[in-house]
Amino acid sequence: MSTDTKSADIQLIQRILPHRYPFLLVDKVVEISGFQSAVGIKNVTMNEPHFQGHFPGTPIMPGVTIVEAMAQTAGVMLGVGMDVIDSDLLIYFMNIDKCKFRRKVVPGDVLEMHVETVRGKKGGKIFKFSGRATVDGEVAAEAEFSAYVDWDMEKTT
């Protein structure tokens, strides 16, 4: 796979991320600029398991899953941008900072996750990202988060 890839469909996402239903929270990534920035899409639907209990009668996507969707978008960006598709890439949260929730996300919404790499380099293990999730151009959540990337660059090159 070439690093000129500018987007990722669900098949490519599943070749990069280990997440599967019900915890795969990004449906496609429509813009990827190397490992510097990306825009992911999550189609929010009523049949997702968290809506059974959060909150019955008033379904709202949990804030932590919005942040996780941003992190998964960053993971896809790294996988494509660093050309490590099909490499058993694992990424672990290290911290979440400056997290704010601005609007409810409900079934029927299309959540856009805009992520940027703040710090990190090709082959590095520690990355910091800035993320902003929007619905119809309105900010739903924003956060900075750091991650540990567990990869063996010798296996992926």
C-alpha cells in the first residue's frame, strides 16, 4: 500500500485497527495528509449498544466514545501515513487533556473527527494529537490526547 492514500474505507480501516463491532467507531476516513492530519466519519445510528443505557428514551453518544472515535481516526492516519497497513499496529491512550464537550451527539448525526499530529515522528513510539469532533459544522467535542504506538518498525518496513 502506498502512502499516497488520501482516504480509507471500512475495509482498509479494519486492516489497520484491531477494533471490531461494537467498538470500531470510525466508518471511513475521507482526508488523510500523511501522518499530520485526517478527517474521519462516524455515522451515528440507534442500533449501537451504548444507546440502550445512555440514556433510555434520550439516546446520547457517550463523550468517551466520541474521544475514542477521534483516537481511532488518528490511528488510521498513522497506519496510512506511515505505510504500516496489515502490521498488527496497536495504539494505547496515555492521557487525555483539555477535553470539552460542547453539544449532544444523537442517532442520525454524522460525526466528523478532525485530528492533527501535534508531536511525533515516523518510527516514534509517543505521539500527541489534537482532535475536534463536529456535527453539521458545530463542535461537539475537542481534546488533546497522547498515545503509545506499539509497533516493530523492522516488521513494517
